[in-house]
Amino acid sequence: MYFDRTDENTPSAATPFTYQLNTGDLDIQYHFPVGNRQNILLDGGFRFMKDKTNSISLNPENRTIPLSSGFVQDEIGLVPDKLKLILGSKIENNVFTGNEMQPSARLALTPRKRQTLWVAISRAVRTPSRFDEDVVTAQGVRLTPQGFQSEKVLAYELGYRVRPLNTFLLCFATFYNQYKDLRSLNAYPGSATPVIISNGQNAETSGFEFSANYQAQPWWRLRCGYTFFNKNIYAANSAVLPVSASFEGVDPANQAMFQSIMALPKNVSLDITGRFVDGLHSTPPIPSVPAYISFDVRLALIIKHLEIAVVGQNLSEYQHIETGVYEIPRSIYAKIIYRY
């Protein structure tokens, strides 16, 4: 269980926007075997959210949002140590769309001890938030007169993992996703507001991911990865405004990562992470963003239960843009952790 409190205060030339959110969450899991070839996992949870704002763009201004969920998973050993089938489903109940079902199935084949091949299919949803369902104009007219549905995706995945050496691991995965009912801006002539928020877009995405892990020395580990992502967003009806695709689909096509993790003498660790992110190509009014390269460094000293760390982020330049027009600055901070 956990409790979280968030306070946001955004300055403005007119009225500053304030947003306060209290979240309480309880989750319980129960895991048990059935015979020699099955393992069952049961999960139940309840989350209680209560927010408070001063925004005239949300109606109601304050809202209580309960969320209950359940999950069941069955891991079945079809062929011992060779072939495994995992079936599961998550069920959620929310205040905006009611019950949502999210099933999944995964099949994993291990022909040899150092190789694994898997295939998976799953359905997931993004349930509406306050900023989908409760947005109104300055005159109090709701921007979702037709209601807002959950955004849905059907995801397919195929992957292969191999360890050619004891110190070297390779992993490759490819994916294809089908999206329905994505958020859109629709023309709504003859009403108090000519533009509304709706679920008028569909999409297809595909790509692949590659990662490698190399234990160069007992005290030094190297990791790298690359992701290619392709997308196609299209309108499901003629009311969708062309700018909708840019609002929902500005993503980098290429991303790469490299990481060095070193456990140095005297309980000192040094981690260096570098990354490349491709440019974001969009159409006005959404701004395009150039590609960038950046890296982070973490130096830490561990003394029994105490960890003292200094972290530098985005060190390659003074500041850079990752999305929109806001620049992310170079930053350095210290952190102390005590574990007991």
C-alpha cells in the first residue's frame, strides 16, 4: 500500500493554476501452484484519488476518482523446461467508462538452455482522465459532448534471446500494434463549440528493439540498445481535424542507448549512460524538435546501509529541447539513501 500527495502551482499572467491530488493505493497478490505444471497468480487492488483545482477549464472543479482492479494469470508448463504458455487478464472498473478487460497470452519456447523464443498478443486500454472527460470552455460548454471512450491497442510481439557466452547476452524483439479510438480534435458545426475532443483516430505502429549485455570484467558491465519505431495515424471519420495526428503522434523513429556500470574499489560505483534520440518531425502548431545526444554520470559511495551519490544529468550541453519548446537544462544533484 502507499499514499502519495502531489501539489502543482503553475504561474500565469492571469490566475495561477493550482492542482492538488491525493492518492491512496492498496494491492494484494496471492500465488500458488496447481499440480506440477501450473502456477496461478491472483491480484486485487483498489486506488482512491481525490483532487482539488482552481481551474475554470474543468467541470467539476474537484473530483473523487475510485479505481478497482483484478488480475489473474496462469503459467502452464506444456513441455517441462522447454515450452511454457502464460494466459492472463486484467479487469478494471473506473468512473469514466465502467469495466475494462485487458487479456494477454504469451508462449515461450526454450529449445536450448541458452536460447529463448517467445511470441505474445495482448490487449490494453488507456482509460480517460480528468483532462479528457471534464474539460470545458470558458462558457462552461463541455468539450466531450459525445463522451470519451478508452483508447485501445492490440499488441503483437515476437522475440528471441540468446547467450552465446557466459558473459554475453543478446536480445531482439519486433512488434506490431493496432490502435483504435485514439483521442482527436473533431469539427462540431452548429454547436456552442466548433471543436470537440473525441475518439476519432486509429493507428498502426511497428518496429524492433535490440539490446546487448556484456560482463567485461567481474566489476564492469556494459549495456547497449537500439529501437526503431514506425507509426501511421489516420482519421476514422471526416470530422477529425488534420492537426490531430500531430497532437497524438510525435515520436522519435530512432533511439539508441549505451551504459557502463563499474563497481570500483573502496565501495565506489561509477555509472555512465549515453543516449541518442532522433528528431521529432511535426506540423504546425506542434513544433519540431532536432535530434540530440546526451549523457548522465552517477558516482556513489556505499557504506553498509548508507549510500551517498552525486548525479549529473544532460551533461553534453547547457540545455536542449526534448519536446515542445521547453528546454531541459544540465543539472547536478546529490542524494543520500539509508536502507534498513
